[in-house]
Amino acid sequence: MVIVSFSSQQREKSWFASSPKSRLQYLGPVPGLPCVSEEPSRESSLDPSAGPIDVFCLLVLDPEQVDYVNLKSNERLSFKPKQTDDSGKLWVLEKINP
């Protein structure tokens, strides 16, 4: 897997590409931890024109291979990249035994 760093401009562009409702999720309680209150969380506010908050990061994955397994249909598909003549990437699908 290749890790690529992005500029603050790309991070900001990604932040503003998400909806304001989606951005509000970054202000909520930490996911996966027990609720400390039975009361519903109070509404948080976020300036729609403000840039990304500190806990927002941009992560881009460049996988070398993707396996898709469907247990219901007992099917497994493998996707592997193949270089094209113009230095692009074409994903090739192969059906394999689960």
C-alpha cells in the first residue's frame, strides 16, 4: 500500500465537499466509547464557512488488490490493477474459489 501526503488545500477542499451535516459528526462524542449520558447530545454548531477542524484528516488509500467475498452467494471476486499503455491503471476482475 502506498501512503500519499496531501496539502492543506486538498484537505480543505475535501472538507468543503462534504455536507454541513456530515461535518457536524466531527464535533460529537468519540465513536466506540460508552455513552456517558442518557440525555441526547445537545446540538453543536459549526460555522459553514470555517475550514476543517483539527480532528478531520484526509486519508487516501491506493490498494494493490481488492477481494470481494459474498458469503450469501458463496462468491469471491479478486480485482487486481494492470498498467495501461498511457501509465494509467485498469482493474482486472477474476472470479476465484471462495
